[in-house]
Amino acid sequence: MNAWSPSPRPLAPREIETQLGQLICECLNRRSTDLATAVVQHIEALCAHPDYRGSWEERCTYRRLAQHWNGLAWIAGDPSVRESVRSSAESRRSVESC
């Protein structure tokens, strides 16, 4: 019997959560469409994992978080949206300073 396996062993829910936290930290330092997409993929993998025992509230929170990161990936990937968001934020800051 060969010890080598063509597919890596599936990650446990705790391992997925650990990687998710690392990805989010990395994304905060280096904004990237790929990283934001990876965050969404990890959330989806965690929620779909047969051994994940999160409550429905936790699952709902993760699903909302996935939607948020999908939006961030979209903004990071579209320069016109990024510019629109940036100018909108600048407008809010100028109004807030009044």
C-alpha cells in the first residue's frame, strides 16, 4: 500500500477557521481580489463541512461575512468601482469634518 495520496487530507473545521483568520489578516495588509475570494471559499468550505457544528447563528454570520468579502473582491477587481468608492468616502470625510 502506497502512503502517498493524490488528494490532500480534508481540513478539519478548526483548521479552516485558523486559515480563514490568517487570510483575513493578510487581506487587511494586502488588498487583493484573490485573497478576498479565498476568504469566501474558506467560509463556504467551513459551512459545508460535514463536521462543522456551528449554530445557525454562527452559520448565518459566516454567510453574511462571505457576502461582505464577495463585495470586497468585486470592489478590488473593478477599478471604476474602486474609484467611485474612494471618492464617495472622501466626500463623507469632508462632510464629517464640518
